[in-house]
Amino acid sequence: MNIVQKNNDKAAIVVLSGRIDSVTSTEFDKFITNIIEENSFNNIILNLAEVDYLSSAGLRVILLGAKKIKEKNGKLIICCLSGNAEEVFNLTGFSGIFPIFKTEEEAAGSL
């Protein structure tokens, strides 16, 4: 898994690539928690376009991150779902829980 963060005036944009599974989910969780607690961003946009595999451990991190950021009156938004990640979101019902946009620009525009 690779994580790249870029920021705009409304959100931290986190671009993920590779596998998000039980091995990499701990790193992902620390990264998201750091954004919320130390960088004081109230909104996070997760770009999942390059995610090859998303396990239940990865879904757990996304869900916990959304709960943490909601406590700060912020939002966690998903964009660029494709492949396995999109299939997992649809099968688990996560696509009905999170706002999902086709592009980063659309996601940022929703804030």
C-alpha cells in the first residue's frame, strides 16, 4: 500500500494505492488518525482509484476514521471508486453509508 496526502483549503486528500488488508490497515489507521488529531483537518477525501484490494480490515479503518472525524463535525468522503474497492463497497453496503463521487474535484466541491 502507498499513501500520498495532498491538501486543499477544505480537506486532506488521501490517495491510496495497492492493497489495503490486515497487514497494511494498521499503517492506514495511523495515517488517518494523524490527519484528524494532529493536522486538524475536519474533512478527508479518500481517493481509492488505485486500490487493488480492499479487505474488511481496510473497511474497518474507513468506518472508524469516519466516526472520529464526525466527532469534529467533519466528513469523510470517498472518490474514484473502481475495481475491487467499488465491488466491496457495493457488496457491503458501504456505498450507501458514505458520500461517493467520481472525481476529487466533485468530492471537494461537495464540501
